[in-house]
Amino acid sequence: MKNFSIIVITVLSVAISSCNKEKPMDKIIDESLAFAIHQYTMMADVMNEKTDLLPRTIDESGSLVTSNSGWWTSGFSPGSLWYLYEYSKDENIREAAVRMTSRVEKEKNNKGTHDLGFMLYCSFGNGLRLTGEESYNEILLTGASSLSTRFRPVVGCIQSWGSRSGWQCPVIIDNMMNLELLMWAFKKSGDSSFYKIALTHADTTIINHFRPDYSTWHVVSYDTLSGDIEAKQTAQGAADESSWARGQSWGLYGYTMMYRETGLQRYLDQAQGIADFLISHPNLPDDKIPYWDYDAPGIPDAHRDASAGAIMASALIELSGFAEPEKRNKYLDIAEKQIRSLASPAYMAEPGENGNFILMHSVGSLPAKSEVDVPLTYADYYFIEALLRFRKIKGIVD
Ligand code: GLY
């Protein structure tokens, strides 16, 4: 029997064509941001009582599940609050953002993960951008130095996870996202080692992670002595040779960001190659929200991943700003469809429900049966970012 939420998404996404499709985008964006503020204000109140913890998802009973700051998603809810402060200029939201951001500070010394870009740049990075808070500089620079310790010169990559059987030096496509912190640290400090590490990682990843059609493996593992590739596999995807949806979105976002930061044509070419692969993929559904894996078993009855859709939308909006007119329009058209879908009842929660998260229907790791068809902080973060980016690129705001 089909999972109930899959049936609901299918029915509601058809209904989008008769409601959200005709609504002006500025209205959809303003309503979505107002809803996001409502949800995140309530979530911030709940989190006040949970010292040192950060929101993560909900459990089967619908109750909020939290994490400590060491979990890779810790920076997203502070980051969402910063984006909502940017939009609303509401001092209460700013105070909540400051409070939640401070809970992530100790991760600046964490040399045991590659996720420091996610954790620190989404939280402190946005806080610095919006407030100029001087103390955030040291936190971000310390974090960038910690991340740099994971660079393996013989491999030419930052190591993602610890060694395990068959994987001496695993590097996952997601790691492209952490390079933004290093690019910031280079510009702030003038220390070219940050720049060299970021570019070497991005270049090695183009060579080793991508297939000729611009799809990406999830995990590439290297021999730590020779630097040779020892495995190309998956951890969160359907199969080693499949295209895990969020990984494709991370790649798209990562190379778009690297083009923004460096102006190097090869990163723009890579981003456009990935975008074109995803947009023309026969398994991208009509509402443009990917299944959790483009090769998931059981399509069209497979789970969607709203997080992959939100990350892709945000990346496509930025990429459209670098593209020639024809591609620009294509990228914006897909991103608009994704925003309309995510802002519809098929994916957007009812007020006060969904653990006060914004979006429903994301997938953390289906093979691990972990966080399947649930809200996730990063789906919300990149959805809010996409809303703000769309608003800006369309001139709805300066
Ligand atoms: N970086 C982990 C994930 O995308 O699930």
C-alpha cells in the first residue's frame, strides 16, 4: 500500500496548478515569510527552555527532536532566524538569533568533522553579515582553521568522515558546502592557505566525484598514503551508482557558490552542467521537488525530499544571475515552480504544527531509516534563503 503522505503529496501537487500557480510570486513569498516568522518565533520560545540544544526534526508523535551543537545541522535554525531578522528587522527575532547562534560557538574547535561550514557559516556568518558583531570574526576564523586541519594534501581534499572499513579517507559531495567558510576566511585574513585548500578540494571533486553526465557519487574514498581512489559508493543514496537527490543539490549549490567566490569559469561550467542534468532528468516530478534519490526504487511512489528541492531552488536562483538569458530564464522558471510547490499545502505545514518547522516531507537518510518524511532544519533554511533570493533577483526588494 502506498504511504499516506506520498498519496497526499501527489494529490496536493496536482491541486497546486489550480491555486498557487496563479498567485503572484510576491504574495507567495510574503505569505511564506510571514508563516516562517510565526513558526520560528514559537520554536524560539520552546528552545528557550532547552539550554545548549538546537532544533533538529520531530519524532513519530510529532514532538520536537533536538540535537547538541555537535550535530551537523546545528547552525541552520540560528541561520534561519538571521534570515528572518534580515527580512523583518524584528528585534525579538534578532535576540533569538543571537541566543541560538551562541549555542554553536564551541564547535569552532571541533576538528572531528567537516561540517563546520554548515554549523558556523550559516549561524555566525549570517550574524556577522547582518550585524557586524566583531566577536564573530574570531569564531569563524578559528572554525576555518579547524576545518583546514582536515585537508589531506596527498588526496587534495578535506576529509569528511572518520576512517572506517573500506573507507580510509571518505569525502562526500556535501563537503563542497563547507568551502564557503574557507573562502570567507581567506578574504578576511588574507591567508592564501584557505583559498588553496578550497580550490584544491573543489577541483579534485570535479575530477573524482562526477560522472560524465554531471551526476555525482555521494562518497569517494581515498587511500591516505597514495591518494588513489579506493571506493566510489553511497551512504545515503539508493545505490552506489544512483543519484542521491540532496547530494546533487549540494553539488549544484557548491559550484555556484565557488563561481561567485572566485569568478573561475570552470566552476560556472560545472554548476551549469549539474543544473542542466537535474532540470532535464526524466525522474524530476512535475512539481519539481525531487524524489529522495533520482533513481529511487518505486518511483513515482517514492518519498520526496523537500530539502533537496529547497537547496536546488536557492542554488538555481543564484546561478541564474550568472547565466546567459536563455539559461537564466530556465533556471528561474524551475526555481519559481519549486517555491510555489514548497509554499503549497503539499509541503508547507499548518500554523503551530510540524514541530513549528516550516516544511514537511524531507528525507535525512532512507537507507539508515533515519528521518524519513519529516521536517528538517536545513529544508527550512534553504527555503527561506530561496525566498529572499527570489525576492531580490526579481526586484521585489532592493
Ligand atoms: N550532510 C549530510 C546530509 O546532507 O544529509
